[in-house]
Amino acid sequence: MKNNNKIIAANWKMNGSEELMKEFSQLTRSKHNDIIICPPFTLLDSAKTLLPNFIKIGAQNCSEEEKGAFTGEISASMLQEKSVSHVLIGHSERRRLFQETDDLIFKKVEAAIKSKLTPIVCIGETLSEKEANKTLQVLDSQITGSLAKIEPNKQVIVAYEPVWAIGTGLTPDENEIKETHLYIKTKLNQHFNTDIPILYGGSANSENCSQIISIDNVGGLLVGGASLKKHDFNAICNC
Ligand code: PEP
């Protein structure tokens, strides 16, 4: 059965505190959107204790390895033990700052699925790629590189995040979002036989969320900056 709920995912990045988590314990839900909060690893325990039950807990990254001599890394199975249900993979900051390639992202997606986590795989073009009219080409190669070898019956979530829209206050216009989401949907449908939600991410906030979320093939939002303010995030969760 098709699930018409929208997914609202919060990416706290390297931000947040026990105090903030306590504030977020007061989040309310008036609509039936699925809410996922991805705090830093160190706040996963407090997320479990403090957040209301309707909120799912996500992580921001996982290792492609299962265990062993990988100092500083955290495996998908360790996250699963912490009641994590989702994990962001291939965020543009990880691609750019930590040199994550589509091949590595594919391995992380596989590791997440093996540990029964739902990966939220981030894709999106940079400003120079957009200006060179390469957006669809970039999306095509990121999807092929990170998802084409995943079994077609697996459940994943894709987040389309134009890199130039992240943290800048800029968003694509409605037609651009429509075009990219349709392109991604069509490409995913050629491979997967499950319905893959496609989130939009990049400067989503409490003012633009209702409009963005109503665009065809937008399955929800991935929210960075605005997910750190309780009032704003609460409004987005209920948009
Ligand atoms: C993000 O980094 O995933 C993101 C969407 O950030 P922001 O909402 O701040 O643009």
C-alpha cells in the first residue's frame, strides 16, 4: 500500500546539546507526518530517552565496515543497538569534506541495510554543475553509483539536496524542484520495485515548507539549520 505520509528529517550536523534535546521533548504532532531526528552520535541516548515516541531516531553517518580496527568509526549495527532506525549517507558535506565517493556511499548503504537501518541517501548538484546545465547528469551518475547495485526490493530514502541551496537561504523554484524530483523518481522506478520517497533538502524552513512539500514527487523534507529551533521545527513537522 502506498504511504502518503510525508517524511520530515532533521539533520543537526555537529550541533545540539542535552539542553536542546530536552527542549525537543516538547515537540507535538498534529499531522501524521513521519518525523526523524538525526542528532550527533553523542546525543543518541538522550534522543531515545527524551524525544516523544512518534519521533524516529537517525544517525548522520555510518561506517561501511562491520567491526574491527577502524579507529573513530561507528558501524551500522552499533547504531541499530542504539535504537537508530535511519541513517544519512553521502551528505554533500561528507562528499566534499571527507572525500566520500559514490562507491563508498554504496558500501555504506549496503552496510546500513544489512543492519536493518533505512539509509537516507543524499544527492545533489553543486552550483558550478547547475550553471553548466549538468544537474540531471550529476543526479544520474550519483544514483547509478550509489544505488544501482542495491537489491530492487530494499527500502531506501533519497534526499535531493542541491548543494548550492544548503545553508544559503536559496531554494530552487517550484519548476526546478518538480523537474528534478520527477527525474529522480523515474530513474529510481526503473530499478526499485518499492516506492522510494524523495525528500527535498536545502534551506527549507517554516515559511516555505508547505509550498515545497506540496510539489509533485516531493515525499518530505530534510532540514538542517531550521531543525535546530524548536518552534520552527515544530511548525515544519506540522506543515
Ligand atoms: C542539510 O544540510 O542537509 C540541509 C538541508 O541544511 P539547511 O536546511 O540548513 O540548508
